[in-house]
Amino acid sequence: MFSSSSQLKFWTFSGNGELVRLRKEANHKYISSHVHKDRADQLFLTVEEERILCRHYEYVIKEFCGHFQPPMPSSVVGTSLHYFKRFYLHNSVMDYHPKYAMYTCVYMACKVEEFNVSITQFCNNISEMVCTREQGADTILNQELLLLQQLHYHLTIHNPYRPLEGLLIDIKTRCKEVTDGEKLRKGAEDFLDISFNSDVCLLFAPSQIALAAVLSSASRNSVNLDHYVYNTLLTSDEKENLEKTVEHVKRIKFNVKSIPQLDREEVKLIESKLKYCQNPENNPESEQYHTTSENCDEEEREDDKAHKRRRLSQDSLDESGIDDILGP
């Protein structure tokens, strides 16, 4: 239930202002920890540039999922975008490049939504122009724990697709003004698809987003659902709750309608600028990243060896203890 979910408690925010504040904090935190006092020519991305780049990769996620084989359920797409948006509320793209983080988000969503694909099968869908399949697999597996930590292990996502199905069934059953409720499906699904390029999934309940999608589709199909909404669907709500729901639906529709267009040339310029301020420790294309990974692997191997030595030593003590008790 969404009403008792971690999504509502921890990942549904009061408004766009709160999201802007969190993104500013992530940007400023990265800059303050990487700025060199003796360099006046340093380049860092602004909060606005980071947001443009994230929005670009939200489109890339949808494109990747749309071409995925075997075909990917819409729930995986929605969950992937939820994870991606959450991750970059508290992290800078200068610290973790979105072109790698996005694959980790999608792969994690596949697991959570029980769309069973192996890491090999998943990486077969990654274009060699982006990275090699081996590099993609290593990066995804290395970032999985980081993503889990940054999401605070809140992995269950309530997407608006299920509420949409419920609304369409209810319209077919109880709305006498609509003779063919199915004709509202295409417009509503298109609305949900576009909505993920806004922040409405971080601000409103899935049921409210689904209702906004149905009403948007109805408007496009010249269908009036006012009587159904006020006198059938929300008839049990108190006046205050009814007004609040209507206001939220209006805000959702406005947010989706107001999504700014992306300028491809601007995205390319930001990508170029990012090369000069990206954290090399988290960049799979840098030598420092591979050196750090090799050192970590070596430390893990040493830890494993030490653990085995302790186990052998303990086993030897246990055996000698038994011999002392049993005697010669």
C-alpha cells in the first residue's frame, strides 16, 4: 500500500523547491570537496547543467528499455527512473556519470520487478559505442551496493500503471457517459510516459498521477469526466480532500505540460565540460579508477587469506583441545 510505503514516507517531497534545495546541496558538496584553492580556472557544472544532463539520461533510459530484448515491462522502466531520480537528489553527476549509473538503476529495477535477466544477457543490450560489455558488467556490479546505500534500501516502487488499470476498469463499469473506456488508454499511457521526464513521481501519489493521465486523455478525446470524478469516483471524500485531490491533479498536468525541451547541442557542451570536473576515482574510463579497483581486489584477497588462516588456526586449536580432553 502506498499510504504506508517508504516511497511516501521518505521519497515523496513537499514541492519543487525541496527538490531544488537537495540538488543544490549535492552540487555544492561535490565542488567544495574537489575545489583547489590555487586554481582559478577550474570548471564545475552548475545545478542547472546537472539537471539538464540528468533529464537527457532519463530519455536515454527510456530509449534503452524500449529497445531491450526480451521486451521490458513498463513497471521496470518506471522503477528505473524512480531510482535514477532518487540517486541524483543526493549525488552529483560530476561524482558519478549518469551513463553508467543509469544501467545500474535499470539492472536493479529488473531484479526488484522480477524481470529475470542475467548480467550477461543485460549487457548484451548495451551498445558497444557506450562501453564494452565487460566494462558495463564490472561497472554495474561495482555500483550495485552504492545504489542500494543511496536509496537507503527502499526498493519497493509504486508506479502509476496499476492505478491506471483500476481507473480504466472503473470507468468501463461505472461511468455511463463513456461508451468505450478503452479509447482513453493510449492517451493516458502516453501521459505517464512523458510524466517520467518531470519530477511528479517524487511529488505526488501514483493514483493522483494516474487520474491526471486519464483526465488528460479524456480531454484530448473530447470526453467529459467531471460528473464521474465528482459524483462517482471521489464521492466519499470530504470536501477538503476532494479539493486537495483536484488541486494536485492540476499541478501534475501543469508540471508535465511544462517540461522544457532539451537542446542536443547544449547537452554535448555539458558532456564536454563534465570531462574536466568528473571524479576520476568513480570514472570507469580513468586509470585511477582501475588502480583503485585493483587495490581493493588485492585487499579483499588478503582479507580472504587472513580469514582462512584464522579459521585454520581455530580448527587446529579445537583439535588440540579435543586431544587434551581425550588424552593419549
